[in-house]
Amino acid sequence: MICIHNSKHQSNALHTIINKKEVDGWVYIVAIGYGGGGVFEEFCGKFKFCDQEEQYVGTFSRFHDPDEWECEVNEDEIINEPWSAIEKADKLIIHSMNETIWNDFIYYDEDLEIRLINDNTIEKLSENGVYLSDDWDAEFVDWVSNTFWGLSLTFDW
């Protein structure tokens, strides 16, 4: 599931890209986006709704392709900062999600020092500069975007 927003200042410049994938009851989110002040932020997380505790739980890092989980969360609070290695199965999922982002949707122009949206994706942007894959839903993304990440784009919660 992909969500892309372009920059309001340049139609082919990236504002935010979010790749979301559900695997075995877990929701993985990989995001790169504008954080404000001319700075791009990154995010990667793994979350689920725990029926026993009736709350959201998970882990995340402030990098789009991390080697370690920085924070463990329970509902709206960080409960631990384990800096624990990411399991191999999770790392493979995250790596695949990042390959999709960089191979299919965006690239980094080193001369301009800017993240750009691929031409084939630019054509799919709405008048508002948004592309949502057919299967996109903001469940989990809305909670995470309003609670933990540093990107300026947030969803209704």
C-alpha cells in the first residue's frame, strides 16, 4: 500500500512517501517525508493491535531502513528504548518495502540534492498532488503519524 504526496512548490519533488504492508497480523510502515525547516525525516515501524491488552503495540526507528529498533511502544507512549537488532524476517520485509519505494516511485537527484518522484508516478498524481494505491488505507498510519514520527504529514486520528 503506497501513499505519495508531492511538494506544493515543485510538482515532481517528493513531500512524503509511505509504504505500508501487513504480514502475519503485523503492520509494517516505512516512510520518508518532509519534517519541516528544509529537513526530511524517516520512519520505520512494526505494529499491531493487541486484543489481550486492547491497545496498539509495536517498535519503531527514525530511519527508513534501520538495523535496530530504537523504541518500543504501548498505545501512545514509548515504554522502552531497547536499541535491539531487527530480526532477519523483519529486515527482509523492510528491505523489500524500501526497494519498492526507491525502484518504483522515487529517486534521489544528487546534483539537485532533492528526492524526486518517478515520471510514471507523476502521471498518477491527483490534482492535489496525491497518489494512493488502490489498496491504501490509513489504519495504523493515522495513529503512528500523530504520535511517533517527525514527518509533517499527518492523518486524521
